[in-house]
Amino acid sequence: MKKIILSALAVAALQLAQAQQQAPAATEQAPATQRQAPTPEQMATRQSTHLQKILGLSEEQKQKVYQAALTRSTSMQQLRGKDAGNRKELHADAKPVKQQFVTDVNAVLTPEQQQKWEQYRLQQKQRQEQRRQGASPNTNQNAPNTATPAKLEPSDDGMNDK
């Protein structure tokens, strides 16, 4: 009986040792399955669909916003590839691209939709300021906001550019 128990313990110890040796191999595979960055087309589709929901865009407006977002996404991707190491240069180069996007979208929108979009962009800027200050953006939305920007910059397009 003792031999059977000792044999079972030996087999269990060997299996445990093999499992520990295989565990690092599993973690080495994890980076290969990381999520890839979306393509400019995917980002433009997501952005135009999101703005359609928020602003009540018609299909024609959505297509024009899609084209503006695609141009913006493609330009931003090129800028990120060019200025991968210098963030200040990237921000300076991205500003006119974002301004053009805002101009293009505003040209498509009705005055009511422009007001809604202005409100949306302001809310996004406020949320971004809260994140920078370390506050959770969803904590208490009725509380007074200490990070309220007074106005929007022309390049504040309401999109997250990470």
C-alpha cells in the first residue's frame, strides 16, 4: 500500500514540475495574440457611426463624415509613423489635421447638429481633463466640475487620439 501511495505522489510531483516548466511558454505566447491597432478604415467607420448616433446624421451626412474621418485617420497614422519619438512635434503636426476634420464635419452638419457636436466635444475635453487629473470620468457627473475648459480649441475634435 505504501508503494502505491509513494508512486502516486511521485507521479503527481512530476506532473506539477512539468506544469511549472510549461507555464513560462504560455506567457511567451501572450504578446503574439495582442490586439492590433485598428486600420484607418475601421477607425473612420467607428467614428462616423458614433457621430451618427450622437448627432442624428442622415446616411449622406454619415458618408461625408466617414470620408473626413478616413482622411484624418490616414493622416494621423502617417504622422505617428513619421514622428514616432517626438510627441511635441506630433502634436504640432496633428493640430492642422484635426482642425481640418472639425471644419469638414461642421460643413456637413446642420446648425442644430453643430451645437450638439460642440457640446459633445466640450464634454469629451472635460472628461480628458478629469483623466489627466487622476479622477474617474464616471464618478459623479452631477458634481461641480473643477476641470471645465472655458472654450474649445479648433483642434478639439472630440476623438481619442491614442
